[in-house]
Amino acid sequence: MLVLDEVSIRFGGVQALSGVSFRVADGAIHSVIGPNGAGKTTLFNAITGVARLSAGTVSLAGARIDGQPPHVISRQGIARTFQNVRLFGSISVLDNVLVAEEARPGSVPGLLATLACLPSARRAEQAAREEAMRLLADVGLADAAGRAARTLSYGDQRRLEIARALATRPKLLLLDEPAAGMNPQEMARLTDFIAGLPARFGVTILLIEHQMRLVMGISDRVTVLEYGRCIVDGTPDEVRAHPEVLRAYLGGRTATRALGLEAAPSGVST
């Protein structure tokens, strides 16, 4: 679904990404981890066209997308959430999803049909509302459809943000620290929710997350960044046992146990 080949980004004298290469399989949950400042969010910006590449290529479903503006890349099948929840807080939960649906190419009738209140415009509006309600039901928020988005709990706001992204019908969904700020109960529900997305929506997921229990519990593959470079790319078991990960990211066997990564072999140096 996604191929990054020798992707580099430089901001002035700062090398934010340096020769990053990895592949994300169709239908997979692929996580990117690393210490603060490793370049994870810059990587998302590179994929979505927010940051211009200094070198390398990015391909989605076999077609290069690097160098294109963000709105063009979005229309080719990429949706994204952010570290901080970015909902339209004063409008309803339903309207948050409808905004995303109407941004999808071909999803709304022409201006003249809308102004003239033609039957085609009314049918399109009704179909959009029905689809939005189905999506809210899928994420467990149908009963909150009429509430202002800002009145939802933090965990429900995260789910709404993901639902809004899914309303664009993406091939690839980028989730930037979706569990940030959640309590253990919210995180457990979110983990189950994200794990079911590929099967339920036919979407591939690229995930940035600091919660290692979530990452190791649902990921098919994990890429580890350090100082803008890819140091490991492998299965969760391979990553949790890799000495470079323990050195650069986890900080030793005590941190490994605390983060739920107890599977590191006894022979690995910490």
C-alpha cells in the first residue's frame, strides 16, 4: 500500500529524516515508534505532502505521490488524525462526519442543483446523512450524533476524529498518537477499536504511538526511528528483542518490563 524509498527531509541545517525506507503492506497495521524528536511526525508530514522531501520517493498503491500538494494526496486515498484532537467542537458529532463526507470528490451535487433544491440534491443529502449515521454506529457514537463534539469524553472525541477520517474512504489511515492523554480504560477500548479497523473498513493503518502495550498488541510490523534514521523494521517480536531498540528507545530491561515488552531475551545487552 505504501512504499518509502530513501526519504530525507532537511530543515535548514537540521536533518529531520535521513534515508528512511520501509513498506506498509495492504490491510496491515504498521506502527512507527521512537524517542521524542526521532522524526515520526515529520514522517507523516512527508507522506501527506505537508513537508517537502529533500530526497527520496513516496508511493501509494504503486503510484508516486511525493511532490504533490496535501489536498491532492488526500484525494488519492490518505486520511490523517493529529496528536491534538482537531474537531469542530461547536457543531454536532454528526455534522463533523458530514463535513468530511462532503469533502470527498463527487460526494455532493453541483451548486445549481443545490440552490434549486432539485430532487438529486435532496437525495444526495439524505444518502450522506445515512452513511454518516452508519459510520457513527460503527464507532459506537450513534447515540451522541446530536451532541456538540466538545461535550464528548476525550476517548470519544478520539473515536469521532477517526470516524471523520474514515468518512473520506481512505486507503491508508495515518493515526498520530491516538492514545495520547487517555486513561487505561479508554486506551483498552481504543486498542480494540483500532485493531478491528482493517477488517471492518478495508483500510491500511500507519500508526505513531508511545504506548508500547498498544503498539505491540495490534501491530503486524513496527518501524523504529532514531534521530531521523530507521534503525529497525520488523515484527513486534523482532523489534522488542532488538538490542538497538533497547539501547536507543527503551532504556534497559527495567523500562522494558514497565512498557510490557518482557520478551527481550536474556542475552540482549541493555
